[in-house]
Amino acid sequence: DQLHGDEYFEYSQIENQQQKSKPLRCLICMCLAFIQIISFFGMLLETSFTIFMYNARYIHIVPLLIYVFCFGFPFYQHQTKNYKIIKTSLILVGATALSIILFFSLLPSFIGPLYMMNKDQIQVYWYTKRKTNQNVDINGQVVCSIEYFGSLPNCSQFSNHHTVFVQNNITNIKIGSKNYSIQLSTDKFNVISDIHSTSLFTRSMPHLFSLLVGDFCFDTPSPMAYMMAFAPFQGQFVVPAVGNHDMRNATFVNQILQRNSNYAQQFKNFTVLTLDFISKPFAETESFLEQQLQQNKDRYQNVFIQSHFYGFNAGESKSNQQLAVLFQRKIDENSNIRAIFSGHEHVFSAFKYKNCYNFVIGTASYVFMRHPWWSGEIHGQQEVFGGQYHLDSYQKHGYLEVEIGAQKNVYRFISLELLESGREIVRYEQEL
């Protein structure tokens, strides 16, 4: 009532502008709040949403944007402080509710099954978001699941974790109302490392059979973080090794492995020795390696070793001399060691000592962008321990594909970079 003439006209324009922009303003505020909240839950649970948290380097400006859009525009200048607070609170509550509903609706209620050879049996593992007493039906016969390493089968046990052991000639199983086939081909396999919960890019891999060289999660692993890492391998055979990040939740690792983290597994035409230099004393793992190599000296033409920690390495952390010397000595004594697969360093490196390849696989997780200290590729001798055996290093996200042959083995490093996913970067042929 106190405005006249030009003042009243200006006020009317502001009022009209405010009314027209109200839906858009609310939508923008809700979207910004949604991004902030969904990212928070992703960081909290370490699921695939963490890919956004780590790649969006400026995520901390989102609260500022919310403030600017909700409080800072001129068309708020004639509104009371209480009106602004109530309006923005309603927007944040709505965004929070939407974020929670969408986030948890996207988390799978069932992940699996994963297949692992465990001596002469097939170990079947699956995870349910809700505790159930699901068991396996094999040709009409119910096989009860176990929950923890060393526990007994119990058909009435309600749990999130389920493991059964079946004979290695079984080709089909039924979990709940769904049938799953069990097929194992060992002529080719993938070697994958440092997934770190973000399974987005591992979904593009041709999963035949995979060695997983550790670091499935981050520093505060939740069960769902582990399962999001394993989700792309549903219905596939895997041979997991533990990484340093995985041991933050050793109970869950044991529920998946159901065996000692130092273990040997024989396949049709090769054996895999999985080593744990993280949670086990060095001398214990060294003794296990020595014992297994003696047992397999003349039994298999191909012996592969996987260990999350490396020996030779051309990346930022350089070589681990203690492990490098150990591996060199074992290669000298055992000519059937064909390759050693490692992870931890997020750069692919290839070394060749005698007729044995040493690979640092790098990372299959796009959470980790390029290192600031080096970008690109290097070849030939390097200034590290064992650097005279260095072949190539690439700072690319990727994995190793291994093809087993009667006369030679072939190793291919496959890129997972956005613009070249699936492209072979380099290959190595090994005469037997």
C-alpha cells in the first residue's frame, strides 16, 4: 500500500518474475540437494556411487550452489526470512526422501552366485540384502548353506551370506526360483585388480574366468561395497586374493573365501598359487609358497602366482625388493612358473625375468583418475630394483587377458579407458 508509481511497477515485475520462476527454482534446488545427498550415501556405503564422489573434484561447492539458488537471487529480497527457511527446508526434505528411496532401490537385493573351485569341489556363494535361509536345489535335493568359515551347514540359518559346496560335475543349480548354470573354461582367463567397489567399468569385460588380485573396496568396507565389486562376476568362476583395503573387514573376506587366504587351486592345465603378504607373516607365506612349488614341480606345465603386493614395479612406489628377490629365487628354482600377477599400484607394468612375466595389473576402477606424477607410457630399462627386466608401463585403466596354449601362452593388456574400452594395448607371447 505504501508503493506508488514506478516503485509499484518495479515491485509488480519482481512479483511476476518470482511466480513464473518458482517451479524452476524449486527444481534446481531439489536437484542440487539430491546430488549432495546421493553422493553422501555413496561415500558412506562405498557402492558404485563413489565413482561420482571421487571424480567430481568440486563436489564441495554443491551446498554453496544450493544457498545461491535458494537464497541469493533478487526475487527473494521481498520475502521474509521465515518464508525462505521454510521453503528451502521443504525442498531439502523432499530431495532427501527422493535420494534415499532411489539410492536404496538401486541396491540389488541378491548378488551372485559366485563360483570358486575349492580343492575338488565347487564353492557357490551368494549374498542377500535381507537375511534369508535360502539353500540350493540340485536335481530336487536340497543342499544347506553355511555362513562362516568352519561352520556347519544349517538349513534353518537366516543370514545375508550363503555358501554351499557341490560336486565338480554339477552343471546346474537352483537358488530360490531361479536356475543357474555352472560352466568352467580355463583356456582363457582375465586378471583384474583394484576394483575398489566401482563395478561400472568391469561390466564391459568378457568374463570367462577371472583371477581377482585384491582391493575390492576402500578403507571402510561395508558388505554392500564388497558385493558391488563382485556383482559383475555373477555366474562366473573367480579366484580372489586379498588386498590391503580388503583386510579392513576380514570377517567378510573369510565369508567369501571359506579357506585360508594362502591357498593353491589346481585346474585342468595349470595351477594358481594365491599369496597373502598382508595379513599373514612373511615367513608363513614364504613357507607356503615353497611347499606348493615343491608339490607342483613336475605336475603342471603352467604355474601362476597372484599376490596383491608386487615384487618388480615401475610405478610411483617402485619395486619391493624383498618380494622381488623372493620371486627371482623361486623362478630360478622352478622353470614352470609362467607369470606372477600383482596389484596395489594403479599403473600397469610388465617385467620379464628369464621366461617368467611379472605383471602389475593396475586398476580396473575409474574412481582413480590419472596420477599427477606421471602420465603416459614408458618402455625399457628403468631406475628401479630389477629395472633391467622392465618391458612396458602404461598409465591406463585396464585388465590382463591370458590365453593358455600347448606351445605358447599369450598375455594381452586390455584398456578400459572411456574412448578405447576393449582395445588391446600390448601383448606378450611366451614360448613354452
